[in-house]
Amino acid sequence: MPKPPTWLPFLGPPLAGVAAGIGGRYIEGFLPLIALAVVVGFLPIIAYHLWKRAHHRS
């Protein structure tokens, strides 16, 4: 299994902004947009750590 790219966790903030921008067209309310941005923002970080853990096991 290849090593995870080190830049992967840094995709979180831009992806959170894009998700909030796109979600603003379909979701009404401030708190649901914040929740969407937080979830999407943490996905690359979680994926990086899972990939890193799988890479260290092999």
C-alpha cells in the first residue's frame, strides 16, 4: 500500500468552504451549513489517519 500524501489533511478547509457554498443553495439556515462544513472539513483528515494506520500495519 502506498504512503498517504502529506497534503491530504490540508484539503479540509477548502473543501469545507466549497461544501458550505454549494450547500447554501440547497440548505436553509446557518447551523445546518456549519454542521455540513465541519463534517466535510474533517473528512480528509480522518481519511489521512485511516490511510496512515493501514499503511503502518502492512
